[in-house]
Amino acid sequence: MSGRNRSVLDASAVLALIQDEPGAKRLWAVAPDAVVGAVNLAEVLAKLVGRGMPREEAVAAVDALHLEVAGFGPDEAVISAAYVRKGVSLGDRCFLASAYVRGAGWTSDRTLASIESPQLPRIEFFR
């Protein structure tokens, strides 16, 4: 599956799957065809390692989800500039750009839906 019909998971969504947080059941429904951007994958791993999980275990936890990892290329980099606002992190901008290119984004961050941009992707909230 490719193109503009993919669900893109942000770091909060991937962490929710790994840690079986509220909303994970909704995410499991889209996970088989979902992708996570490489930048957001780096965020997930940093969060897990920062909380004391050994790096190898963190990588294994992510690998167990069997998510496709999407690269972040020049097109996404240009699109991400459309989301530059106070309080919107680099990770969030990369997530939004990946979701715009691929279809829709899944997050728990409701503030992302308030960004005004003609390139804002469809955003779904898992909790």
C-alpha cells in the first residue's frame, strides 16, 4: 500500500501501542497498514531510552509492532515549513508533513488540529 491512503502514527501513538495506553485499541485497527516517520521513530526511541529502557529493548519493542518506517525526504522537509508556529516541535512538523504526503495522521495532541495551513493533513485522535 502506498500513496495518499496511509495512516501515519506520531510518537505518542507508537508509545501508546508499546505501553498499551488508552486509545491503543483504536490504533491497532489501523496499525497493519500504518507507517511511522523516521523522525518520530527517533522520538519514540529517545523517550523509551530516556526512561531507562536499554536501547536494544527499545528497538525490539518498536520492531515488535511491525510498522513500516517512512523516510523523511526533501519534499517532506519543504512541507514541514508550513507548520512553523510557536509550540510546534520539529517532531510534530515532520509528523504533519509525513501525514500530508501519505494521507492522515494519528496523534493524541489535539493542538495540532488548530494549526492553520492549507497543507494540514487529516488528523485523527486515538484518545
